[in-house]
Amino acid sequence: MAKVLVVYYSLGGTTKRVASALAKLTGADIEVVQEVRPRYRTPWGYFRCILDSLRKRHAPIEPLHHDPAAYDVVVVGTPVWADHISSPIRTLLADRMAGAKRIAAFCTLMGPKAEIAFAEITTLCGQPPNPLTSFREKDVESGSASEAIHALAREVSEDAA
Ligand SMILES: Cc1cc2nc3c(=O)[nH]c(=O)nc-3n(C[C@H](O)[C@H](O)[C@H](O)COP(=O)(O)O)c2cc1C
């Protein structure tokens, strides 16, 4: 059976919800990216997110418990911060994906457009992830993203087959 790993970072829980649903639907292993210096949902925490994004900073992260090279597909999930990807996922994509056979990715965001985040992910991966998609927070919360999450799970499983 094809092996799928879902790796994500989530500050507020939306990306975690999508990642958890995807892992359940695909039978994937799942891992949350842990920061060495965790941030919190405080004014300073949000300020750090924005500063990191504007400066395209990497955030030190703890070692992964799962080896991306051991999976057929690795699905990476990140929130969008100030149009960019989250800094822990910037570090993950730049430094921790060695040997990954295939990368799929999704962003969660408030607004309608994830183009800048998509471009950054594509650059860090060296090619566009397949698939590369996004979910709006309000749709995840209301449940109306459910069909799109199922579709992503099917694509990932097909990719992995
Ligand atoms: C610091 C910060 C910056 C954000 N910037 C954007 C943005 O530029 N565009 C957008 O659509 N949403 C933005 N958002 C909203 C998040 O992308 C959205 O709420 C996301 O689903 C959060 O994921 P999480 O709950 O997994 O952390 C921002 C949120 C935070 C906390």
C-alpha cells in the first residue's frame, strides 16, 4: 500500500483540521512541525509571524519523527502569513525534505488568493507540488471545504498509487 505522510504547521487550528482530515482519508502518517521557539496567539506572536513573513525568515524547527524519503507522497500544509508561507514550513521545505519522492502542498488562508505563497512553495521545492491547492478558513470551519478536501485526498492517493 502506498505510503503518505502529512506534515503541517498550524497556529490557530485551521491547517491542523485540514491535515487531520487528509491523514484520515488517505491513511497517512501525520506530523506537526514544532518550532524550537514556539509562537503563540498573542499580539507579539502575530507580530513575529508578520515580521518573519515580510523578511522571509526561516524559523528553527525540531527534528522530524518521520523521514520524508520513506514515503511515496509527502503532503505539506501551512497557513498564509502576510501573503507568504509560515516560517516553520519555509524551514521544512528548504532543509528537511531531502529525498522526498513527491510533494503535495496546501495553504489555508482568510482571503481568496494564495499566489505568492504558491510561488514561494514552488521555488523552495524546485518544482510545483502536485497538487498545490488552498482552503479558505471560513470554508474549513463551515464544512463547505469538505468536498475539496476529499478531492485532494483522492489526488494524493492516486499520485501515491
Ligand atoms: C499573522 C497572520 C497573518 C495572516 N496573513 C494573511 C494573509 O496575508 N492573507 C490571508 O488570506 N490570510 C492571512 N491570515 C489568515 C490565516 O492565513 C488563516 O487564518 C489560516 O487559516 C490560519 O491557519 P492556522 O489556523 O492553521 O494557523 C493571517 C493570519 C495571521 C495569524
